Amino acid sequence: MNDKPLILVIDDEEAMRDSCTQILVKHGFRVETAPDGQSGLEKAASLKPDLALIDLKMPGISGLDVLNKIKEIDSEIISIVITGYATVESAVEAMKRGAYDFLPKPFTPEELRIIIRRALERRELAREAEKLKREKKLLEENFITLVSHQLRSPLIAIQQYFETILGGYAGEMSPQIKDMMLRAKERIKDLLQLINDWLDLARINRQELVTRFKPVGLQALLQKQIETFMPLAKESSITINLEREASSDTVMADEQSLEQALANIIHNAIKYNRPGGKVIIRLWEKNSSLAIDIEDTGIGIPPEHLPHIFDQFYRVPLTGRGMTKGTGLGLSIAKKIIEAHDGRIEVKSVPNKGSTFTVILPLARTP
């Protein structure tokens, strides 16, 4: 196998093809030539060169059209445009169509060598980046499998043993032992919640979510969430009200994941509220988007912590009580899901007065 990079020169001038060939061979490259765009594309398809030098002005298929079609043949082929009719407009158009660079005629052997070396280095970096991306994806998939089966399954089994023992099926326990068992059971529950939240975060994939998009009415979805959280809110005498100020409430969404994102935010609005407080959920239109305000009268978030609340595993310290309880992944999950729906989350908060999280989503287009 020949490891020397293969350069394809596509130019209708024989003198230009010959001079480029001599320069490139001298510097250790393999070279193929083509006198027009059609034969150049045929050679590109059969030889899959590392780089193509393409003249803009040729009979038949133009250099710009060759640029388009050569990317369809192999997206990894680096293209460099060469022409004696260099203008800013032609250079910009060539770049738009995927050219790596633009080399006006006449050029020196050194200019040609430098631009080709630079282009090939860029190609190698792109290949390495793609390789690392694939390896990262594989590592994530393997880690998800490890967490799911090698960690989660044993913990569920341990949790079941705790339920059996605490249910009295293994004999009587002293109050001290029972207290320790209950504490251990709670720690296992927290660890399982952390694992489940992390798996949820790792599995969010925009491409997969888009395939499940359908028209979703936000008012019905929010009403369902209110009914779900009403028992939790009643424990602290917190009222939840839904206000609609939008003429339309339909978005294109994966209903299950969008419901999870909103549930995470509403749960926080109740969890960090005050006894007797309020949660107001407001649905309104903002330009061509729908906005959902989730406003609470809770403890609020100090300004220095606001930039970090969507970071994974970040938890805001509670004054005098250490960190807030939880995995620190709920808002990260919500943000990732909302962004996968081409939306965004904004937050305003005043310590000791409350917070307002605003979810903004594109309105579903009417046919």
C-alpha cells in the first residue's frame, strides 16, 4: 500500500497540469491529472484522492460544479481552487461550496507546496477528530451498558433485600439495627436515583427525539403535571395555578421527554418553595414561540449560583443547611431536552422571594 498522499489536478491547461505534477512529485506526492471537470469527477470517484486542485474556468462542467459533486463522492477529499481569474466574489463562492482555500495563478512552487501541506494537515486533524468522536460515542455507550447492568441491577437486588428484612421476614431486629437499615435503604434509594438521572441525561439524543416529534398541546400537558404534583404541593399547603395567555398552545415535540423536562422544573418549584407558597404556571406567546413561565415564591437562588444551575451535578448550597438534596441533574436533563426541541430555558431569581424559569419553544407550524 502506498502511503504517499494522492493529489488530483483538474485543469484544462496541459502546461498547468504538467507543472503541478513536476512540483508535487518532487515533494513526494502521487499525482493524477484530468483535463476537464467530467473526467476529473470520474477519477475522483475511482481513485478517491486525498486532495483535488480544481481550476474554476474549464469547458463543460465548471469548477464550482465540480466542487459540489466532489463532496458528494467523498466528503473527506480536500479541494483547493486554482484560477487565473481570481476575484473576491469567486473566492467567496468557492468557499461556500466547500473549497478549503483559493490559489490564484500564477503561483510559485513554494506557495503550492505550503497550501497543500496545510490542507493535508487539516484533513488529518479532521480525521483524528472524527475518530475521537466515534471512540467517545462508543465509550459512552459502553459506560451506559456498564451502569445499567453492572451497577443498577445489583443495587435493585440489594434494595429488595432491604425491603424483605425491614418487612420482618428475616426475623426481629432491635430498634438500633432497624434505624441503621432504614438509613442504608435511603442511601441506596438516593444512589439509584442518581444512576437513573444520569442514564436519562446520557440517553437524550436529538436525532432520536426528532423522529418521535408530533403536535403536542402544552395546556393539557401542563394540566397533567399539576394533577401529578398536587399531592406533593398539598403536603406544604402550596397552591398551583395555570394561566393561559396564548391563542395557540401546540408545539412539535416528543411528548414523553418534554413532560419529563417540565416535571423537573415544576418539582423544584414545589420542593424549594415555602409552606403556604404559590406556584404560578403561565403559558404565553413570544413572537413565533410559546413561553412557559414556572414561577414560585420560594427561597430563590443567589446571583453567584445562577450561571451554574444547569451544570451537571451542581447543587446550590442552602444557607445554614449545606447543599440542596438531590442528584444535581434535574435541570441539566431539562435543559438538554428543551434544547433538543430547538428551545431554550431562561431563569430569573431573587433570594428569599422566589424564582421564575421560562421555557421557550417554537410554535408548531400550521399546514
